[in-house]
Amino acid sequence: MVSHSRVSIVGAGAVGASLAYALMFKNICSEILIVDVSPDIVKAQVLDLADAASVSHTRIRGATPEEAGQTDIIVITAGAKQKDGEPRTKLIQRNFWVLKNVIGSMQPIRQDAVILMVSNPVDILTHIARKLSGLPANQVIGSGTYLDTTRLCVHLGEIFDVNPSSINAYVLGEHGDSQMIAWDAATIGGQRLTSFPEYQAIDKKAVSKIVSGKAMEIIRLKGATFYGIGACAADLVHTIILNKKVVHPVSVYVEKYGVTLSMPAKIGWEGIQHVYDVPLSKEEEERLQSSADALREIEQLY
Ligand SMILES: NC(=O)C1=CN([C@@H]2O[C@H](COP(=O)(O)OP(=O)(O)OC[C@H]3O[C@@H](n4cnc5c(N)ncnc54)[C@H](O)[C@@H]3O)[C@@H](O)[C@H]2O)C=CC1
Ligand SMILES: CC(=O)C(=O)O
């Protein structure tokens, strides 16, 4: 069994359970600890997941916040979710207090732990988690625009008739309304997306709207999103546990913008190992700057 492999999931609702489910079938964790403010939720999720765990051979159990603070990777999925029509940023009033409670109850947090923030608004909460935990910036990561980037690649995969995993394209900035697509740097097979005949026919505003609006479309139809983020967060945990040094767009403090937002980053054991500066067109750089400004306005209140 690899080291760095005890993972806690704090918040055992739909997102936490989907993550646990996706993670246990990767067979990379020595143990998954489930924590929630509701003992009934913990009991129910562990009972249900344990049936799946018996097939995957991953140990899963309920735990206290103090135990979670001693695991290698702490994933925070606790908190309120958006209602239909509600922007993620509106959740900050409720989820600030949830996060304060979660971080406080896990103290003393292991100094070499990596925190993966998933609850919304994820960029602001990643900034707050860093401040409250006192951990170095590279050890506090937000899932950020990894999910939006996945959504973009799925959509582009249909347009270009290629597997989404073969598309190198990023959604950057806020995991929210001000996010932007880095079209200029996008490639398929090393060829710039902008050079393909199909690119000329793309309505970029419409694609942007589809990608940034996908969460709300799902929320309107079934009340919440959880499988997509469950898979993305499990992949991030996998990348950390195996020190894979894979590049994903995640939320991290970026010196250049003076704020916590998503840029592509190399991820491994100690969390973020490097943040890449994507070559953007002038218009794209302005969009990313506005996204940073929008986030800074809220971030500076915390
Ligand atoms: N970053 C992303 O891409 C995504 C983020 N989310 C966010 O994930 C969060 C969770 O969503 P769901 O699981 O659907 O909600 P949910 O309502 O199903 O679960 C939330 C869980 O948090 C628990 N909780 C509340 N306060 C707590 C505390 N102090 N300590 C421990 N547990 C606590 C609740 O008891 C509940 O079980 C929301 O903020 C949502 O917006 C959801 C989808 C994607
Ligand atoms: C809810 C959310 O943040 C998402 O699905 O993107």
C-alpha cells in the first residue's frame, strides 16, 4: 500500500458520499474516514458505502473531526448548497461559519496534511481555509475550475469528435459566474484549437454559457450536482496520493493576481508543486483579471 493514503471526507452529504464512492474504487487509500455534524448521516453513509467497500477492499469508517485532522488528505465537502437561481458566492455567509467550525474542530491539524476544499464558494473558502488552518498555501487546494474544465472538454469533444481527455483546454479564474475560457492556448494533438475549421463556427459566448451554466441546469432538474465533482475530487486525491505530478486547473493563491483562483497547477504529495502561467490573448487576460477582481472584492472581507 502506498504512503500518504489516509483520506478524510468532512461533510457526508451527496458530494462527500459521491467522492467516497469514486475514491474507494481506485483502491489507493489505506482508509477513508467519514465525518459529519450529523451522526445519523455518518452512520447511514458508512453502512451503505461499506457494502461497496467490501467489493473494492477499501476500509471506510466514521470518525471524529480530531481524527480527520491527522489524515494525509482532508477533503472538505461540508456546507450549504445552492438553490435554483442562487449564485455560489451567496453561500459565503452560511459556509464561512461551517468552515470555521470544521477547521476549529480538527485542530491541531497535521502540519504536512493537504486540505482539498470543495464546498462553495470554493475559491473564497480555499482562501479562508488557508488562513484558518495556518498551512502553507501549496497545501491548501480548491477543486476550482477542474469541474468546469471537464465540462468544457466534454462539450468540445462533441464538436471536434475527439475524446475529451485528448483536449488540452482550460477554464480559469472563479469556479463561478466570472470564469473564463482560455481559447487561445487550447490544443488537440498539439494543434491549436483556433487553427481548426470547426473553431471558426463555434459561438464562444454560447459555449461559455453552457459550461458555466451546467451546474444550474443540473440543480434545476435534480436539486444538486455530485457525480461530476465526486469524480474530479477523487482524481485530485489520486494525483496527490501517488505524487503523480499531473497538471489540473485548481484553486490556489496566485501571486500574479494577488487572490485565490484557478490556474493550471502541477499536483503531488505536498499539494501544489508549480502554477503555470497560461499564454492568453489580451481580451482573455482582461477577462481573467476581472474574475480576479470579482473574487478579491469578496476575499478581502475575510
Ligand atoms: N466545488 C464544486 O465544484 C462543487 C461544490 N459543491 C458544494 O459542495 C457542498 C456540499 O454539497 P452537497 O453534498 O450536495 O450538500 P448536502 O446538503 O448533501 O451535504 C452537506 C453536508 O454537510 C454537513 N455539514 C454541515 N455543517 C457541517 C459541519 N460543521 N461539520 C461537518 N459536516 C457538516 C451536513 O450535515 C451535510 O451532510 C456545497 O457547498 C456545494 O455547493 C457541490 C458540487 C460541486
Ligand atoms: C454546484 C457546483 O459548484 C457545480 O456543480 O459546479
